[in-house]
Amino acid sequence: MKLTQKSLAQAAATQSIEQTDIHATADGFTVTARLRRQKPEKLYTDRGEVRAFKSWNTCMRYLRSIGITCVTVDMTDWEPEMPSVRKHEE
């Protein structure tokens, strides 16, 4: 089963999330979560694509809205000089 926004929200509500990571890239910000006794899973859209938030603020607002307040950020593949990502999927 792929991790969707609905299932991530349910896991947050039941305090089943052990770790949440954000990976910043030129394409946006992806979320990976490790639920209890499971391997880390990327967050997917309902269409089965990896969910890439185009805005840092949108990503943070979403995670906060479902109760996730502690994350680890990997900015290895991101540079401040990178052009802004397109806004069509925020």
C-alpha cells in the first residue's frame, strides 16, 4: 500500500509516525515517513505519483495541519539559486 495524504493524516492522528523526512530538490519538496515497524515510505498522490510540494510553505503548512511538527530536512540536492518550481500542483 502506498502512503497517501489521507493515510499519512490517519497515521499522524494515531501517533503512528516514528520519523518524517523532507527531501528538497529542484522539483520540489518530497515527504518520506516511517510508520511504526515499517520501512520508510514516500508520500504519493491519489494518482500514484510521488507527491512533490512546489512550495516549502505549502509542505510545512500541510504537515503541521495533520499534526506533524518535527521533521528532518535533506537539502543535499537543493541550492538557493535554483529557479522557482512551477506552481501548478500546489
